[in-house]
Amino acid sequence: MRPSTDSQHPRPCIRMAELLKVSAKPFPFQCDKRTTALVVIDMQNDFISPGGFGELLGNDVSQTRAIIPKLQQVLAACRAHGVPVIHTREGHLPDLSDCPPSKLRRSQLQGAGIGDAGPMGRILVRGERGHEIVPELAPVEGELVIDKSGKGAFYRTPLHAMLQERGIASLVLTGVTTHVCVHTTLREANDRGYECLVLEDGTAAFDPADQAAAIRMVHQQGGIFGWVAWADDWIEALHVTAIR
């Protein structure tokens, strides 16, 4: 049996480097474009559309919807410059066998029980309209889609193995919500040895205070979890590298 590689650090493929330098906090972020991937986290109807799980919990989804135009620009640039794109979706099997009882109970206490009927089908269940990525950010052919049952994209998914197979060493993280699924994925990636850049205006939380705190936590103490940059600076770095 092939041993698990989950505890190993990423092993970049030996290829000609295409170095990017991005203006960022706490200092410029550098990566090799050929070993970098964009991760778009949970841009699903359930989290950013009216009638979805997020709104049913009492949240203002206008905050999470607001980043769609900027993410469209980021996606277009990454696709144009050959940066691999990975999408994630949080949701559960129809029988809820992968939903921890504590998570289910909390959702029920908040009035939006996972698996209950909602405006877009059963709440947070795979295959329902609420589980789908919004059309403006839909994956294109060849892009990976990781279905996850937890907050982090590495928990009980093949993401780490897929990244290693592709020689990925750096991740650009976007999506929602910054303080929950983005941060959990960031911390999981950090522990696995990935260098991470979070795009501040490519991420969002329902509450601006949560957004501000989550962003600060990324780059404090000299970049304890990674770097933070504006989306336009990431896009500009891609363009500059392309014309060298």
C-alpha cells in the first residue's frame, strides 16, 4: 500500500522558474508561477445568495456577494496566465452521514438545519442548488472542484495529494468566509508547508469586523500564517512576469 503523504511537505517539480513578486503585508510575497495555484473557497449559493444557508442564519450576504466582480478579474488573469484554479464547496451527503452531530445540532438551534428544506433545496447538501458555485464564478473545464464536509479544504479530501502531484508549493487563497473556511484552509495549508497569499478584497465575511480581524491574523508577527495583498497587485505581478 502506498504510504500517506499528508504529513510531508510539498515537493515542487523541477521546472524553469517564473518568479512573481507581489506587493503584500508584512513584506513582498514571492512565488514561482509554475508551482502556484489559486484556491476559490466556497463561493456557493448557500453562502452568498439570498435564500441560502448564510442568509437563513441571519447574515447579510451583500458582504460576500460584493467580492464577485473582483474574483472574476482574478480568475480571468489566472486562467490567462496558466495558474491552476481550484474551487471548493462545503456540503454534506444526502444522508448526512458525514455531518458531525454537533454541527447539525448547532445549525438546527440557529434555525437553519443542515438537510432541512430551503429556498434552494436541502440546506448545505450536495447536489442541491444551494450547494452550487454561483454562475459568475463557475469552474471551467479542467479546473479541480474539491467537495468538503468540514471548514478546511484539506480535511478528509484529496486536496493535498492533488497539489503534490502537480508540484504546487504556493497557494493564493480567496473566497468566503474569511474567518471560517478561508482561515481554516490557510492554517491547514500552513501546517503542510505551503506558502500562502490571501487576497484581502478577494475574501469576505458577513461581518466587516470579522473580516478585519481575520485579515490581520494572517500577516501579524511577521507573517505567522502568510501574506496579504490586494487582488490588483496579484494581477499586476502576473502581467509583469508575462512581459519579461
